[in-house]
Amino acid sequence: MIKLFILILLFASFCLMSGCVTEKYVKKTQTIPPHGLKEEAEPVKKVPVPVRTASLNGKDTDDKYPSSHELTASKYETELQTGLKFLSQKKCSEAIDLFSSLIIRYPEETTTQYYLSFAYDTCGNVRDALNGYTEYVDLQPDNNVLKRKSRIRIQKIKDEIAEKLLKKAQRLADDHNYEHCLKRLEQAYSLFPSKVITNKIVERYTTYSIKSIAWDLSSHSNLIKEKTVFIIPFISLSGNGSEQGKAVAGEIRNELINLRALEVYVRDDDTIKAILKEIEFGQSSGAIDEKTRKDLGKLVSTGAIVSGSIGYIADTLKINGWIINVETGKIVSAKSIKMLGWKIEDTDKSAGFNVNVWADRKVYTIGDMITINVTSNRDCFLTLLNVRCNGEIWELFPNRFNPDNFVKANVKYTFPSVQDNFGLTIVDPPGKEYIKAIATSTPITAEQISKILQDDQSLLITSADRIMRGSGFVFRPVSSSEMRGLHKILTRGVGILPGNNKLEYKAVSTWSFETRR
């Protein structure tokens, strides 16, 4: 038994030494390759994964696999990211120079224009940023994210610049430097800022214009021996009283009182108004006639009178003011101001939608008949206005006899036509007159204009200056307030009219002619 045990031990020892132990009783261990050799890894099968690429302009390109121009795009985007890094580090000149270079080297990458504008904007160069954003919007055919951001930023920059110009205008007005003050307001208005700021600009321009008239009149007070003056309400160009004329006279009175150069009185009666109707015709000689001077001397006891006129001349509202030395009959000072925000300008001939108006002649004699012709390159609703030399404005079409003002594209219309039972006759006074054709995609109603004027705080928008629709006239008189409303719609781009009527397209054309006795 002891010998058998010893034999088993010897057999086991031999097996261990010779490796004859079966795999069943030995654990597998990880083999370690000799030093300096690496075990060859099992090859991995490469499966192409669809990749959806997106460009830095915010648009999904819909490419499923990298395109052949990846290397060029990668280089461009790397440089673009470098420029953005410069911006984050406040290295403005480096960023602007790099983006400017990219625009030249990669002209097909229009997105660079946005980032150059963004760099100008970030670095405080708002004027360059505004021009850059505007150019980028014009370059983009699609309404992508960056284009929408640019439009929002454009409006904000315009408002910011306009607000700064308003403050500069205020400082200039405080120093009575009205010439440069009004120029600043004109610059602000030309930016097309938001509606609230635009209304503020027009309101300030009106106020400062009237103040400039008062300042000019006051500065010539040394030419008046007796430092007293009567303020007479301004009249219309046709010689009639108007609510606007009263408002202007009131503002000039207040300003002259504040300037304290003259002792100011107010007078308003029909007798003196009748005399003042003749004054404007003597302005070219710088004096009124002797009879008018004597008549004034009997009516007033002051050294001078201040008055003027207000009304449409050509296609814009104009205020004329003058101060007359009652003793000598001399017009010591006369000043004329064109009001901002009232001119209805003609449409550029290169625009997609145009209307064309012309008459049968350029010169007429009082009593002649006039014929007006109109064509439009799109279906539209047509309005014809006659802006007269005396400031009156009449709506010739539509009218009581022909209220339907829809016209078809590329068809010549004549007013009055052979079917119309009315005519157009040249009447007094003689002078230069205008026919203004206004064409729109949808009719513009009196109610819409009234609603548009509700937020207009200009003192020239008076409650008595109402829009007269459906009056007893064959040809309806048009108020200056209505012209202001039309200006806001046609020139300032009010796209949505009250009542949710969208003005998709609009055009304006003007024909001038002369009338003689």
C-alpha cells in the first residue's frame, strides 16, 4: 500500500515536468508575446455612417456623405473660426481684416459678409455694420437664420442711430442752430426707423421748423423802430383761414415771447386777413404796395406784423413766414420751410411695378379742357390728384360720376373718357400745377388713413382738417392731413393697412403743367 502511494506521487511529478496534464484540469491563461512584439489586432470592418452636414450660415445642406470639396471647406471654416476667436479676444482689427480677406478669396461663401458685419457691430462700427448687414440681406435668396437675424439687427441699428441724431438735433436747437438741427432730423428720417421714432422725428421737425421761423424773424427786430408786433394767423395758399395756420401762428407767438426781443400781441379778424392776401405777391420786391401799407397802418398800432401762409406747393407741405415793418412797408424778413414727412415721391422707373401719367399738353390757358392719360403694368386701383398752384388738392378720380377706380394692366385709360358725362376745365389762378397718379394693389379708404393718423402727434394734423369722402363735390377736396396719411402708406412702407389689408405693391407718378391767362 505504501509502495502504491509512492508510485502515484512519482507519476504525478513526472507529468507535471513533461506537460502531460490534461486541459480539463488546467485554467487557460492569457498568453504574453515576447518583448518587442505586438499581438496583431483583429481587423475592424468599416461601415460608412451617413453624416448630415450643416454650413456656418445656419442652413442644413442635406449632404449624406462628405463632399469632394471638404478640404477647401475645412480650410475656409478653420479660418472663419479663427476670425471668431479674434472677436472673442476683442482683437477687432485682426477679425475685420481676416473676414475682409475671406470675402475676396472665397467670393462664393456669402456667409462671410454676415460675419464681417457682425465684427463691425461687435467692435462698435455701427454704420459699417448697418451697410454690411444690408448687403448680406440683399445677397441671400433664401430666408435663412442669419438673414432673419440681420434684418432684426438692421432695424435696431437704424433706431439707435436715429435716437442719437435726435439728441444731437435737440442740442443744436437749444443753441438756435436750426439749420444743422433740421439736417440731423432729415438724416434720421432717411434711415427709415421704427414707426414710433419716425413719428417723433416728424413732430420735432415741425416744431423746430416753426421755431426757426420765429428765430429768423426775431433776429431782424433791430430793423423795427417800435419793438411791438401783431401775430396774425397764417392763411392757406388760396388766401383762406385754416386750422393749421392758427396752430403755426400760436407756436410762433409762444417762441417770440420766449425770445423776448419783441412785445407780442395777437390779432385775428377778417379785415386784416383780406389785406394779407395781397402780401405774398409783393415778396419778390421785398416790400408791399403803398395802399396795402396804409391800410395796415390804420388797422394795427404795432411796429410790425408777423404772418404767413401754409399749404402744398408741388408735392410737399410748405410754410412761409414774414415780418412786415408797418411804418415803411418793408418785408424785413421772410423765411420758407418745407415740412418733413409730407412729400409723396414718384416710384423709381426701374421698380417692378410702375404707373405712368401724362396730359395732352404741357401749357394751358384758363378755360381750356384737359385730358389725362394713364397706364399701369399691373392690375391696380388708381387715384388721380390735382395739386394746384394755390395749395388746393382735388381728387379727380375716382369721382361722383365714376366711383370704380379699378384699372387693368397695360391698358391705356383716358380721363375723362368719351363715355364720361363730365369734363376737366382749367380754372384760376394761373401757375404751375401737378397731376399725381397713385396706384395700389388694394383700395385705400378714408377710414384706413384716419386710423394711421391716430398716432401722429404733429400739430399740423388738426381735428378740423378732416378727410371728406362722399361730399357734395364732383371732385373731392383732399386735406393736407390726408396727404400726410398717404405719405406714410406710400413712402414709408406701411405694409399692413388697418383691417388687415396688405398693400402688396404701390406706385406713384407725377405730371406737371403750366396754366396761363
